[in-house]
Amino acid sequence: MIWTAVLLMAVVSHVNSVDYCYNEPHCDTYAWGDKFPSCHPLLEEHHSPINLDHQMTRNESLGPLHLEGFDEIQTGHWTLYNDGHSVVLQVGSGMSVSGGGLPDVYHTMQLHFHWGGPATNGSEHTVDRRRYPMEMHIVNMKSIHPNLSVALDDPTGLAVLGFFIDVVYADNVNFGHISQKLSSVAYNGQITKVKPFSLMSLLPKHNMSQYYRYYGSLTTPPCSQAVVWTLYEVPIYISWSQLAQFTSQIFSTEEDAEQVTPLQNNFRHIHPTFSRIVSVSKDGRLLTGTAGRPLRSAVSVLQIVLLGSFVSKL
Ligand SMILES: [Zn+2]
């Protein structure tokens, strides 16, 4: 009896430790701080995601990252699973990222996705307030750390590579490695094996030297401020039907749940950059696009602000 109670408590506390959601008021992104104190968006804290705008600093020393093993087909097998918050591809050892201003070598652990709904976009980071349909995160852990909990105590313990995903009519054949397996992980807790493939085949073929860099946090609880973010400028393109597989055919509930809930809008809200510097790589193009634009006078900015506040009251 006692053991049953102890076991039950252990199970319940385990469930509570991962109890967060995106779309219900009692557990959505604004409520995360109630259960996970480090998710509270306090002033001067380094939270993610952020909006990327023209307030960036060019850093000529930021060249392309070295993606070791990404163009090879690894041995063994990988695992794709639905954890109720995303679809995660756990990759084996053999891949790492370094260079490009990263302070160390980071071993690649997993990649996962954030998306919106059938008619809404769902990237986590935004560019000029524009949200892309999806965002992919490749999570890498500093190789000196024995495990994730140690890495989360290090302000640069993780290096996450973020890729925006945009939509075109043609299927992305390489993305098929993942999309063809999605039906096997439609429900929370489902897991399937995936044959290793070249991770590089998922990524944009060109312009990998164009990216943004800032220091931030995990975008899921416990929101640890331990992430060196690299956000690539050029998106990955997939088809409408490949996107729809995520927005309509993945569920946050288990297969035998009485009420089935689609997993949608699994992105955290935008946080201020405060005093943080957002860098653009040597080859990044965002700043050059605005180089010739004349500065507005203070008067016209005031007019725009007043007009904006008027419009927002409509
Ligand atoms: Zn993520």
C-alpha cells in the first residue's frame, strides 16, 4: 500500500515536472513561470525567442560554422518521438558543431520543430515581426559536459541552430525522411525508429554563412538561460502538404485519450532583447538591405507613434 502510494507520488511528480502546454490559460507560455521560476520574463534576463530586426551589429569574425558529420550517414538508428510538445528526432553520436564564434565544440543531440495551425504561422523567432510557418531547432550540447543538467547551468552550455521553414508547392524530398514517419508518432508518447540520413540534406544548400547570433534561453521549460543561438537567414522549404502533416496530424494527447487535441501553435511568445547584442554574421544580409534607407526625423517618428497608438485603439 505504502509502496503503491510512493510509486504513485513518484509518477505524479514526474508528470508535474513536465506539465506545461501552449494553448490552455492555466499552463500556457505566460503561466510557465508559476511552475518553472526561471521561465519568468524578468527585466534584463536573457530569454528566447526574440524578434530579429535591424538593430543588429555586424560581426566580421562570424564565419560559417563547422558541421562535423552532418554530410555523412551515421551508423545505428535514430529515434523519432512525440513528447506531447513537439516531434523530436534523437540522433546518435558522431555529429558536432563548432567554429562560427562558438566558444567550444558541441555534440549534436536532437532536432525538433515548432509550428502554428492550419491557417497560422508558428515559428518561434520572428523577422521584422513576421512569423514563418515553422522553425526547426538542432540542439547541441557542449562536449565537456557529462549531461544536460550540467550544461543548463552553463550560460553557453547549449548551441541551438535555428532554421526557419517556409512553404512552396513542391515536396522537399529530403524532408521526406521525417515527414514519411510522422504518422507513426501522431500521438503523445509514440516512438519510431528512423534510418540515419545526411542531416545536411535537410539544410539550405547555399548561404549557410548568413546567420544571426545572440545569447538566450531554452524556449521550453525550464527556460534555462544557457543557449548560444544561431539563426540562419535562408529558410528550409517544404510543401503545403508536408506542413499540414504537422499542423493537422500531430496530437498533444495520447492515442487512447477520450478527447483528442491537435498539437498546434507550439511556440513561446517573443521576449525583449534588452541590452543584448544581436550579431549578424560576416556574410549576413539583413543590415545591407537597409543601408540606403534615410533616417526618419524625430518629428515624423512621433507622428508615427501617435498614429500607431490611435490605430491600435480602433
Ligand atoms: Zn525548440
